[in-house]
Amino acid sequence: MRLKPICILFFVFFISQITAQSTASKQVTKFVIAAPQLDTLKTIWVYLPTNYENSEKRYPVVYMHDAQNLFDAETSYVSEWEVDEYLDGLKNNESIIIGIEHGNEKRIDELTPYKHEKYGGGNGEAYLMFIKNTLKPHIDVMYRTKCDAKHTTLFGSSLGGLISFYGAIKYPETFGNAGVFSPSFWFSEKIYDLVTSTEIPESSKFYFLVGDEEGENMVPDQERMVELLKSKGVKEEQIENHIIKGGKHNEAFWKAHFGNAYQWLSTNN
């Protein structure tokens, strides 16, 4: 059931200014929204296309995790992805980017759909319900979006790659595309069981990226998932699978390949 705008806006607090030390583009703003599914407040970063204010068009939306690392060196863990700088440099910048801040000590819990014996976690379903049932309806009210699944992407790295893939498999009617960087498929064997038992729509698109210096199981795990998808009838044109020589598990690696993934996922959007 779609929430009425007045119900959504009541729980939203806008933070229009970015600090002077920030490296974020002027196209980036932030707001805070209640996340009842997680019993917390979430800070959301919004990147609007450079032509947004001078246009009446509607735009595809990319929902990205770990927003602290996407736009601003001041808030990043080590370095930022420079998503805003990349998009500012495009002649035709045709997407709204929504960055969702991770929950710090609750990050593992929020970005994992299953529990792990050692690391815990397993609250990823509630996190996705926040995106699907609270955040996305608010974004679709506040901004000129193309709100169908074809134009809605989940994108993340590491645990963010895992939850993005899970979301696109579990809720293809909402999330039609997934950017899956360095996915933590090792976290639970159940992610393979989910794919085995699920019919994948012909409209779903998956962009996989992994480096061969991220750990001994990362490349085999990704290759296993890609082969499983193909065995389920997912066509070659629905998948991009990249294994990068020398690629390491860090923001610099993901930043270097964001543009290619963004362009491919945006094709036909």
C-alpha cells in the first residue's frame, strides 16, 4: 500500500547544507528520515542531475548503500567513490542517486539478509523493507522519478553488494537492476539457495565486479553465482561479469569501476 505524502513528510528532516570542508558536489543534499522497520533515523544523501532544476523530465533512481563513502572525502572511511564528480562530468546525466548511510555498528546487521555464526547479522530484510516501503515512496513523491522496477537500481559493495543482489532477486517487481561489487556471498550459503528456488525475470540486470586480490574465495563465489543465474535461464545480455586482475577490496577499486557499471545499468533506461 502506497503511503500518502503527508504521512511520509511528517517524519522527514531536511539538512540542506553540506559543511565547508566537504568535497561533495553542489548537486548533493541530505535529509533525515524515520526508519520504523529499523527503529532508527536514517540520513539520506541525494544527488540530483545537473539539469534537474531546468527540466520537467522524470529520472531513473539508483539506491546506494554506505552513503558516507560515496560523495564526500570528509565522511568516507578511507576515500570516497566520487560518484558526484563522475556524474557532474557527464554531458547527459540522467539519474538521481540516493545514498543511504550505514548504521555504523549496525552495518553488518542491516546489510545481511541471513545470520552468520561468527558475525551475527541477519536484519537485511527489515533494511530492504525500509527502502521499499518508506524511503522509495518518499523519494517518488519528492522528486521527479521513474518509479517502475526497470528504472530502479540497488548498488553497493561488499555487504552492500550482497544486499543489493538479494534485493533484486527477492523483489524484482521493485528493484529491476543491481550493481554488485565485491559481493560477500561467503556470508551465507542461503543466498545460493534463494537463487535456486527463485524465478528470475527476463528484465532483471546484474553487473558483477570482483578483484582477484580480494581473498581466495571471492572470485570463485562470484563465478558460482553467475553460473547459477545462467542455469536458471538468465540470459547473457542480463549479466555483466568482471574479474579484475589486481583488484583489491577497497573504495579506490570500486570508484575506478563505478562509471562502467553505471553506464551499463543505465542502458535502455
